[in-house]
Amino acid sequence: MDKSEKMALSLSGMLLILFFGAIMYAAVVEDIQVPTCITDMEPFTSDTLFQSGPETYELQMVARMWAFQPSTVRLPVGSTVDMYLTSQDITHGFMIENKNVNLMAVPGAVNYIQVTFDEPGEYFFACHEFCGAAHHTMAGRIIIEEEGAGTQMGALQ
Ligand code: CUA
């Protein structure tokens, strides 16, 4: 084997180890999750929020031109939310400020991610995919309240 081939092979091996290490670091240390497309769930047409465990909630969110339903969600601090997202019309985006949440809202499909809110405060969310004339109005917030507060969802206030 030529010396340059050996070098190219060694370099490729080192890069593989580096990339694998970066993926493991993101998954274990940074707790970054990749959204999942749920294939065994019918796309829903209305929003739902319910408590599924002592500190876990399930949120089904619908995107449409040009709003998210619900646009306001209230949850107690420490909540872990199983979040399901679909679209009623065209493709929208969904991101939550200061959280590792970045989903696409795709018509006919349901995307899923789990997110935990350990700090109280307001978490702004918005559509990040240009979707037409009123794209800039597609926003809302998740309000994380101190212990003892109830859950609630509704229109933007
Ligand atoms: Cu929906 Cu931009």
C-alpha cells in the first residue's frame, strides 16, 4: 500500500472517531435530541394538553396559516412535555427560544420531541419557516410557573 493511501486511511479513521465522539457528546453531555417523525399516529386537527404522569404532560399542537394552536401553554416548573406537532395546511417551522427544540410542522405527518422545563419563565416560540404573508405573526409562549401552579392552554394573551 502506498504511503499516501495509508495516510488517507488513517485520517479517515480519525475523522470517523471524531464525528462519532461529537455525536455522543451532543447526546450525552448536551442532551440534544433529534425530532422523530411518528408514523403510527393519525395527524390530529385540534390541540390537546393533558397530564400523563406526576411531572409529564402530552401536548398536541397544530400549526396553520397563521397561528399555532395553542399559542399559550402554562405548566409547572419541572415539567417534561411529550410534544406532537402537525400542520393543517402547508409546511411551518417550530422553535422554542433557549431550548433545543426545532421541528417542522408538516401537513399529513406528526413530528415528536420531548422537552423538559427546569427553570420557571416564559419560553417564546415561533415559526421559523417562511409560510406566507402573516408568517411573522406565528408565535406564542410557554409559561413555566413555580410549583403549585396548574396547567392551562389557550390563545395568545
Ligand atoms: Cu408558519 Cu412561518
